[in-house]
Amino acid sequence: MNPLSMPGSRRARRSAAAVAVLLLTGCSGKQSVLDTAGVQAERIGSLWWFTLAICAVVYLIVMALLVATIVRRRRGAMREAPEVRPEPSEDRRTTRLVAIGVALTIAILLVFLVADFITGRKLGDLDGSDALVIEVIGHQWWWEVHYADSIPANRVVTANEIHIPVGRTVMFKLSSSDVIHSFWVPRLHGKKDMIPGYVNTAWLRADSPGVFRGQCAEFCGYQHAKMGLTVVAEPPASFQRWAAAQRLPAAVPSDPIRLRGRQVFLAGQCIMCHTITGTPAGGKVAPDLTHVASRGTIAAGSLPNTTGNLAGWILDPQSIKPGCNMPANTLAPDDLQALLAYLGSLR
Amino acid sequence: MARASSIHRLALPLAAGILLMSCEREARRFHEAPPSSGNARTITMSELQPGVAVPPAETVNQYEKNGWALSEGKRLYGWYNCSGCHAQGGGGMGPPLMDDEWIYGSDPANIFATIVEGRPNGMPSFRGRISDNDVWKLVAYVRSLSGQVDKDVSPGRDDDMSKRVQEQSKTPEPQRQSSTPPASQRSGSTGRKR
């Protein structure tokens, strides 16, 4: 039935139901600020709910007063404009009411100020002993990730996907290689800017396992909108297994097709920008591909990591992320298949 | 009264003209075929020809009118480590790029061939490693290092520590071709003797 031809009350009920559904589904999701998975996001979230509650009450009071004045005006019979003349008792009453309103407003704002301050202090109060240190460097338009360790052999270099252990404090050291980016994983923490020439720190802790999506939160150029990030929080044992696998260089494949794919990789444009440890490819200006097949997404979270998507991305990245820094690649079909087989083996 | 209205009638076309002047300079074409890629084949190694000598057609690199292409060329110059041998145009292991002496020619097609084919004594061949489009962008940028590209499209001041005069402020000098490749001039590998 055409919504516009429905009777008014039915239309109103239908649209109210639709709005309710929309509002409720906005709460959950892997990138939802309200669906918190870490202690920092919870602190920010509780401040938000507190502010929302008070503002909602104030809003209802103000609306009630507004409705009351409209209704009262309509009830009284006004045949002509009232004379404006000073009436001391009436004026004193009005002045007192306005003063009370202003005082209440100031009090509420002071409450907000204190709540804000307390939340800010709490955000800086996370036990940092035995923190995992991860350096994230923002590039246009991808994320370079280094896991720091005093033993160089234990360091992990990856891109666009960060794994962290559940229940352990993580310290992110954030910087940028070109313009200002911003590190934002809504389910875990607020936004932290990544400023070139400066190292910003963000402390957080994931309290439940899951896959959380992040997004660059500071406009950084053509593909700012597609500069996504994945943070995977997993149990400590699982995290150690992942880190151990990430430390290994890419082995020379024995399969002839994959070997041919490795040759295609090393003979083409790829080595100018990308690194695969275990091969002579050592480019530093594009994501590290040593374990690209272990990631859930490619192109900084903008495509699921499937063979088809990888093929499309390699052949013509400009059609997916126009303006990004990766050039198109012309590959013969056999070469492309071999390359996909090789990249798919890099777990 | 009549003068005011004639000025008003000119205002719109004038504004349109001024705005349209920067169309080519500011265009961002992310998806395109390489410009004049066929022209690189007009380079010859010798000026001698049988019969009547036909001078080769001068290559025009469309990217020299596009500011974005020049800034991309500057990015690629840094990314692909051209400065490892050529520094920021001042030279080192490789010859300077900001001067007026060109061993293998300063025509865009010559520079394209230099990058793609490589040259004796250390210039690598980038054929198959850099797409044609990107090589033409580098060609345009290299020419801007010696001031041969218009000032309004050349890159401006560096964000980081300035090692040289910015490309858009370089004064172009007439380009000379030195006739002797460096192998016969150089004694040892300490650099070209000039």
C-alpha cells in the first residue's frame, strides 16, 4: 500500500517502528562506539550515556515548558494586544524563575565539566606494566604496524591488521609518514591523531575477543574514506601462535605454479614498493606482503581478502581506490594465476 | 551608466576564462593510457641518415602541463630512490639533473629512454618495473629540476628541510648535450670529471 495514501495514524505508527529499528541496530556492529569491548571505550561510553541522560531530562523539561506556554496562551481569550506595563510582583517572579533556570544550567554544565575531567583522568590510568608495545605509522592510505621487542628476532612487521591479546594492556605508538591521520577503533578507544614528526601514544585493553574495525579519523586525501583497519583481539595463546607465524619469513615454494608466481612477483613492478621477507623484495613504501594471505581484508580494509578481489586489486587498483599510490599491473593470465597462487600461500 | 553595464557584461566571461585556464593543470586522471608512449621510439643513436635527413619529431609530454603529474613524479623520485645516486638533482654517484648538461639528451623521449633502458656506468634499467605512465611522470619531474617546465605546474617548496631551490623557481638555461659519455672521461668511480 502506498505509504502516502495510508491514514495518518497508521503512517505515523509505521514510521515510528522503522525509526525504532534503525536506532536499535545502530548500537551493535564491529565499528560501533556503543558496543564497547575494552575498558577505555567503556569509560568514554559511560560518560556519553551520562551526558545523554541529563540532556534528555533537560530537553523534556524545556519542551514541557514550551508546550505549557503555547497551551496556556491558547486557552486565555485575547481579543486585543495586552498593555505592556511594569508589574513589580509579576516581574520579580519572572526574574526569579529565569535566575533559577540559569543557575541550574550552570550547575549542570559544571557537573559535565567534572565528569569530563574524571573520565579524562581515568583514560590515562591504565596499568602499563607488561604492556605490549605496537608502533603504528599512518601512510596515505594504509597502516604500517611494527610490534616492538627488545629482541630484534621477535619483532613483527605487518600492515592494516593488528592482533592483540585479550586482557593485556597495549600501548600504541602512533605516528605518520606523510600527513595527519587518526587512529580510531571505536569499540576499543577514542580517536588519537597520528601526526608526522611526533609520536602520540594510546593505551587500551581489549576485554573481550573479537574482530574490531577501525577507520582513519582525520581527512588525509583521496582515499581517506577507504583507510580502514582491523584489530583482532584473541586469547593470549592464540595471539602467541599468530605472532610466531608472523615472524617467519616467506619460504621458497616447492609447487611449480607458486614458484612461477614468486618469479612474476620479483620480475615486475611489485618489488619497487613491497617487501616479502625471504625474497630480495625490500620496498618500504607499501604494505608488507610477507603474510598477506593471513589477513582478512586487503587494500586497508576496503576489500575482503579473496582471490578474486586480490586479482582485481592487482590488475587495476585505481578502479577500486582512485588516487591511491598503487599503479595498474599488466599481467598475462597465466602469470596472474601463478602470482595469485603464490600470494595465497603467504600465510 | 553605459560603461558600468559593459563591464558587467564582461565579468562573467572573464571569470569563466580565468577559472578554465587551470583545467588542465589541476586535472587528476587516475585511469588513463600513457601519453605519447610511441614517441619514445623516435630516438636514434646517430644523426646520420641515408637520403634526406628527417629530423625526429619533438616529443611533447602531456604531463608537463599537469601539476598533479609533476607532484606524482616528485613522489616517485623519492620512492624509487633516484636520490640515491642523483641526490635532489645535484648528483653524486650519478650526474646532476638540475644543470644544463645532458649526456643522453634532454628531450622527454631521451629521458624516457634513459630511465627505461638504463645507461652505462650505473643507471639501472627500469623497464617492466615502473609503468609507462609513471616513467613519463618522472620524466616531467626530472625536466622540472632544471627549470624546463612551466612555473605554474612545477612543484613548490618542500615540506621538509629544503636542500635546493624549489622546482618552480628554477631559471631554465639552454640545454647542452655533451658528446662524450662518462666512461671515457672518468678515472675511477669518484664521479664525472667536468
